[in-house]
Amino acid sequence: MPDVIDDRATRITIQRPPLAPLLYTDPATAQADLDRYEDLRGQDVEVVAGPTLLHLWSFSGASVWSDGLLSSGEVRTPMSVPAGEPDRQWRKGFCRFEAAESPLDMIRRARNGRDIGPDVWMPWLDAVAAAEETTHTERTERATAPDATARRTLTLIRHRVSCADGVARDLWQILELVEASSIRTPSGWEEVTRQSIVYPDESAARAALTGLADGLPPMVTVAELAPILGGSTDAVRQAVSRATRNRFEHRGRPLLPRPTVFRGSRAHWYDPRAVKRWWDGRPGHGPGRGHTSQ
């Protein structure tokens, strides 16, 4: 950490794991926080000159910067800006992606969002409009109890951004949603797992959609997980039991999804794909990590 932050810096990032980082546009404010808050001292600090803030989300601290950084960290208002309405007005001044905020936020939250570079979304700067269209939907269902059902829906969505240069640019999203029937919700369905994957190219998105049609049921029991995971039934039961008792989330590793219990059934049901991601993400496990199934 630098003793004194260079006053020529235009972006200062203070890491604070496991929380999201803090970002500053003003060196004096960053320096004041480092001096004031003991828990920030000793943390990694990145100081760069040049990049400028382009966009701040209205509902979160996420931000976009001129060098292509798309950050989920919290952007701190300069201490020279008074609290209240001046602060709100300062934040409203960074709205270069206002029309494209929804598809940009989708990239930020997508499972593969880090793979989508600024060359895809930076042309959306000062876009005039964005619209989405569902182009394909497929659904599989499975009875899980006499009066209960699980279902998995794959949806292909085209996001079209009308850019400032007059060109319409598309981004393709695959939304995978696993749901369980429920009497607790107005719709009659309760979300179990959701994941989004994005592609700048339609052909790549459609190829990925075909690959996701894996033939597995929407949800399975623990006993049915064993052949899917490539482990013995006992080994899977023990691993699931341990993970259920201790749901502490290790940074960077997926959690075991919570089980679903349907009315009329004592069994615990899981989305097998989500469990597979957890299974492969355990320390020392998964493809290429020297794991041998029991």
C-alpha cells in the first residue's frame, strides 16, 4: 500500500476480501478513508491515472470505467460533495450506459460474464435504446411426488442495443431456470436455481443451447446423483451430508444448493447440474485435479 496516494490518480481501488472492493475517483477521499479506517490498512491498493468513471448503476454500486473495467465494487462519493441531494446528483452524472444498463448488468451477473470483453459492450456507450426478444424456449418436467412437479426451462433471448452510431448490436443470453411446484407462491412455482450465460454471437449461443440439452431430469434425489457425479452412493451421501451441515461458503467455491422437499415426499431433491458444479468445485476435486471417485 502506498504511504501517500498520488494526487494524479483517477481511480483508486482498495481490496477488502471477502467483500467487494472500494473504488474512488478522488485521491483525497481514498487517502482519508485509509487514514480513518483501520481495517483498510494493509489491504491491496491499486492506484492508476487515466481511466475515468463512465457509468454508475442507480440501484447498486457497480460501475463502468473508460479503460473497460466493469466493476461490482462500491464507488465512494468524493468527500467534497455534500451528502443528500448533491450526492444523488453527482451519481446521476455518470449515466453513459443508461439505455443499455439492463444488458450490461446481465453481463456483469452472467456465469461467464468475465469472458465478455469491453470490445462487445463498449460500443453501447451513449446507446439510445435496448430491447429483448425471446427466440426459443424448451422445457422438461418431472413428477417428484403425487401432487408435485419439478421443471427446467431453457430460454434463448436476444438483447438488441441501438447504438449512438446508428448500428444495432446483439447480445445473446441463455437463461436456465429450475423450479419446483409450490403452494407458497402466487405463480405456483418456486425458483430452485438460476443461471445466465451470454454470447456475442448467435451461432455460439445456439450451439451452447444444444449442449445444455443434456437429457438429465430437472431434479434428482441423492441416490440418483451418484452416477451423475461419478461417485459411489455412500460417498455422495457423506459429501452432501457434510456440506449440508456446514454451509460456510469458501471464497471462490460454489455452495451446495439447498435441497427441496416436496409435499408428499420425504426425499431431498437437487438440481443435478448445480450439484455437479459444487462437486467439481470442492478442493482437490473435479476434472484435472487428481480426484479419483470412490
